[in-house]
Amino acid sequence: MKDYKGDIKIVYKHFVVHPSTATIPALAACAANKQGKFTGMEKLIWEKGYGQRAQGGLSKDNMDKIAKEAGLDMGQYAKDMDGACKADIQKDQGHLRAVGVSGTPAFFINGRFLSGARPVDQFKAIIDEELKKANSRIGDGGATTENYYQKWVIEKGKKKL
């Protein structure tokens, strides 16, 4: 993000590979996102759910503590975890399966799939190629910054796997 200020956007989608351990943190992250606090919650989940400072692991009780620490409205958090977030995660899972995702981590850069953990230079190489295409299409290809992704990635992208 530092190297591409203003030129890239990151979108997170939930793909729960291990439902018995990852569903609760996914629901918690989703609920935090609905309050505009995804980044802080994600950081705390990694630090206090998975990391060396983790004491409560990925349990519901620990996610609740982390949510409180992240400054979430706990009533809304509980409502979203039990309601809208369950549907959101199922929808994300369906969308990701439809485009060939079968595990994590998985990344798409303007529709180009990268599977697994990769070195930063591999991301940068693809980002640079995609930015070059985007700038050309926005400059003289009739696309705008606002419609580029819809027009060139969604509409003109692969229709089937």
C-alpha cells in the first residue's frame, strides 16, 4: 500500500478453510467491518488470537474481548455475528469457489489469480503490469477510474473457469 498510494484498493473476502476454528474469527472480522473497524480488528485477531500474545485463541469469548478492545458497539457486533455476517460469509465463499479458490491465501490482482503466500516482488510485478494496462485504458481506452474495474475486469474478464 505504501508503494502504490492511491493506485490500489484491497478488498477482503472470507474463505473459511477450517470451519471449526476459523468461523468465529471470520464472523468477528465481518462484524467489525460493518462498523468500519475491520483493520483494527484484523490486527488484534492476529496478535491476540493467533500470535504470541494469544491467550484465548480463536474462541468466541476471546473474539468478544478483542471486539471490545477494538472499540466496537458490542450490541451491534453480536447482532451482526448472529445475522448478516453469516450470510455475507456464505456469499463470499460461493463467489470465491466460483472463480476457482480452494484454499488460502488466495489473491486476485485485477482478476489475475495468485495462490499461496508469495514474495512481495511477485505482487509488485503483476501490480505494475495491471497499472500500466489500467492507465492506458483510462488514458485513451474510454475507461474512467470509477468504471475501470467493472468494465475491464468484471465485464471483459473470464466468464468461466
